Amino acid sequence: MIRNAIERFDLEKFIQRFGAQPGRKGGEWRMTCPLCGRDKLRVNVERKSWHCWYCEEYKTGFDGRRIAVKGAGGTLALIQLLEGCTKEQAVKMVLGRSFAPVDFGEPEDDDYEIEYLESVRTAVKPAVPILPPEGWQTIEPSTYLQLPYLASRGITYQDVMQFGLFWCAQGKYANRIIFPVYEQNQLVYWQARAMWDSDHKRFIKALNPGPVPNMAGASEVLFNLDIARQYERVVITEGPIDAIHVGPDAVCTFGKKISIVQILKLYYAGVKAVDLMWDGPTEKEPEGTRREMLLAANKLSALFDVRLVFVPQGDPGAHSVGDNALYRSQSQNSSFLSRLARL
């Protein structure tokens, strides 16, 4: 993930902010080195590497390769040098610049990092409000008793109220439960899930809103983010029923992928730590979503404290809130597992 982001990072534009000038060789730029103050720093924007002729120091690694100790390195080390920031902050800048490229214009002050992050924030705007589906109705206590599907899926009336669920009694989405998605208290997306099963080849379990101008797609929203963001750790599940069975601190990605927009929306919602809790093993998928979780953890780890929750079988929606809490208590740090996955 980081490697791909570095490849997409516009290093040439970045170093021009610090007075870099084209060098004699193609792809090479020269600039003043902040370490020694001499015009000896050279950046190769094609190789994504740099060195200072005066300051560079190297050592030999255990594998015989030369490793930069001072005055040389890659993109992240150069950002740290020029910005005077930590490696974590440099990673955030690279990820954000890769995720949401925007025209920053000329910086107005020296606090470039804050200016940069605020610019990215404007690139990830809240989704446009949309209307609920035709024929929608609220779920009253008496209505809840008439919809046995809810109890069969372990959804209580308290869950209905807490997550703002409603249903459709007629129209295109008749006999479906609506799982709404809100951003800043505005309805921006919803999923209509059938309260029946069918083997018919045209049967669709979950329906999404019809085309609306500028409407967000499923990969650009997170179910229950407005509520979950208030908690110390946020659980990321696949589907809305999974999130409900975990609790009010859970969101769902509507699938076993997490997009760039979803990651940034978590970040700008103030989330600091996440527990990734996608589906466990099934008869059709003996490994569950372990591979997808590790890939997602690589994306998330640059911005969040990430732990992985492995459900022993099936999805979180098939387990009780208490069982899911137990699985969370057995979560594992993502960094070690991600390194194993890369090996």
C-alpha cells in the first residue's frame, strides 16, 4: 500500500516548494540541503531517491546491501527532512496526496502540513443528501412484531431505534428492511434488504438506491459512522447486520473491501483506532476473509492503531453481541500479521 502510494506521489511538485531546480541529468533535481546548507542535494524523481554529496553516509546491511544512514534515502526520508516531521506524518502525507489529489496552489505560510491536511479534507466532502425509498415507513413497536425477520436476525427493537432502521410496505422495495447511512445527520445512502429468501435467478437480496445525481456509492460511505466515531475504538464490519450485532461502535463497508474515501472519512471523523472484523470461515470460504483483512490492514495501519478480530465461523451477524465482544477481546495486532502476509 505505502509502496504504491509513493509511486503515485508527485515528488517533483513537492520538492519545487522547497526551491528545487532541474539538474543536468533527466529526472534529476538539485536543491539546498537543510543539513549542511550547501547546494549539494540531488533528487531523482524517477527513482524516488535522493542524496547529498556532502552529508551522505552509508553502512552495509546483513545482506550486503548499502543502507543510507544520513544524507540519503527515499521519498519518506526526504519528506521528513524537508518538512521536519516524523515518519508517521510523512506516511500520512503520502497516503493522503495519493488518495485525493488536489491543487494546493502556493503555500501561504510555513505550516505546510496543516494546510495540506485541510486541503485533503475539502476533497473528501460529505455525500449529497438523498431521499428515502418510495413507500418507506417507520417501525413502531407494533410493526416490529409484524416483521418476524428482524427477530430472526437477532435485531431487537432497541437496535431498530439505535440504528434508525425503517422498512418499505409497498413499491419497488416492498417487504424490505432499510439500513440508512447518515453523514452529519443527513441521509446519504441506504441499502434495502429483502426479508425473504428465494432461489429464483432474478432474486436480489440487497438493493441500493437508484441513480441520483452526485449520489455517493456504497464504497464511499460507512454505515453508522456518525455514532461510531464517538467511541475510542471503531469496529469495521462487512455488512450492516454485522455492525448491529457488534454494537454502536461499529461501522460497515458494504463488502470485504475498504476504499480510499472510506479510510479518509474515518480519519477526518476523528477515529484513532480500529478493529477490523470481517467474516470468518465458511464451508464455501474455508479461510474466510483473512487475506482481505490483511490487505485492508496494510491500508489502515498508516493512519490508525489497527487490530484484527478473527471470527471463528461465519459473519459477526450470526453471533450475539456478547460473543462478538469476546472475539474482540482476543484481537491481534495487525503489524505483525501483515509482515507475515507480505512474507
